Amino acid sequence: MPLEQKKTKYPLLRVKLDNIRKNAGSLVAECARHGVNVWGVSKGISAFPEVARAFASGGIKIIADSRLDNIRRMREAGVALEYALIRIPMRSELEELAELCDYTLISDIGTLEALAEICEKSGREVKCVVMFDMGDLREGFWFKEAERTAAGLAKFTGKMKIAGVGANFACASGVLPSARNLTELAACGAAVEAALGRPLAIYSGGGTGSFVMMRRGSLPGAFNNLRLGEALLLGRDTSFGMLLDGLSQDTMRIEAELVEVRTKP
Ligand SMILES: *Cc1c(COP(=O)(O)O)cnc(C)c1O
């Protein structure tokens, strides 16, 4: 390779894949002790395939990202895991979603209908995690309307599956997960199970903030899934403002050149 192509370009983000792999392994094991499965969220590092591979070698089986382009890139790089879209889909991208994703978050009946039709036509199976809004005001069916929502989900019995329920916390308006709102979310799941006449496979309790709840023993037993980004990539939690014991925070380093250093009066 000619020399100038090998030159390091700044600013540069050095990623310590080994420490991310260790974080993944620790988180998968700790969550498993609580009956919780981890989706590894890759959007925080723009879905570098090397990082997705570090997640995978730490034992993560499902990668979650907020962009279909990111998911496509990881798939094309040969990271052979299952994928979840964790931002509710635009109508215009449902075909691509069905092609690329095994799971999606979703919270609109019209979108569910359109996706169900695409799944029937293409033969692809997509598993949907129905999002409830517990007060954060990001996406989701309003939690106080769980019964009406649940009734509207009963008709989806084809290739597209209603696989579970979930919620976001500490996002749009910063409502933190609490024993109370998580219990209410579990009740939304129970309402959906009653309407469908079968148990749901996924109760997704949130992101790294909800992992802190799990550590404190405040994640209700119904929950069996967390979508972790910050814990994996940085070993800390912004929602409650803490470093996470037992995880590495030494995962990335920014390198840059000083372009001017001078003392001025
Ligand atoms: C980004 C994101 C996550 C991950 O959140 P962290 O706090 O980084 O763990 C989880 N769920 C959804 C829907 C997200 O958009």
C-alpha cells in the first residue's frame, strides 16, 4: 500500500473491541441470571461491523439498530445474527424492513396492517414488539388505552407476529424507568396476552437505565428483554448518572492533533 494511504487521519476514534466483547459477555451472563435476554444496540457507534462482531463473540444473538442502512451494512459485512429495528418504521421502508429485519418495534395499527400485508406477500416473518408510551412521549400506544389497543392486535395472525411489548424510558422527555411504570407496562402485556389468547415471547423493559433497575431488583419478573447500548459500549448509565460496576469504561479513545498551543495575555 502506498505510504500516504496508510497515514493515520485525525480525529481518530480508537475502539477497544476486546473490552466491548468483555462487556457483552458480562452483561449477557448477568442478565441471563435474571431471565433477561440482551439485544445489543449498535447505533451508538454507527454500527461498525467490527463492533457487531465483538457483541456476537460476547454472546449477543440479536443486534438492534435505529437505521435500516446500518442493519444492511452489518448484514453485508457478514455478521450473521438476527436483527431488530428499534425505531418505529416509516411506511415507506416496510419492504426493506421485512427484507432485513427479524424484529421491529412498532406502535401504529396502520403500519402493522401494511407490514402484515408485505409479510404475507413476501413470505418473510417479522416479529413485532408493540410499544407502549409510559409517559416518555416518544413512540407508543398510550398505556391507559392498553385494552383497546390489545383488541386491535388480535387480528394479526399471519406471517407477521405480535411477539411482545416494550417501552422507552429516559428518551424524549426523560421519564425514568420505575417499579411503578414498569409494573404498568407489564400490565399492558397482560392485556395483550388476554386479547390474543396466548402468552407473549418478549417483555422488553427498556435500555441501560432499566438494566440499573434490574441490578437494584426493581425490574418486575415479567420482563425478559433489555435493549442495551450505553452499558455495552461505555460501561455506564446516563439515566441514573453512574458508572456500572464490573464493566469496562475503557472502550474508546479519541485521538486528535493539537493544531495550535499558545499562551496569551
Ligand atoms: C438507543 C436505544 C436503546 C439503547 O439505549 P441505551 O440507554 O443506550 O442502552 C434502547 N431502545 C431504543 C428504542 C433505543 O432507541
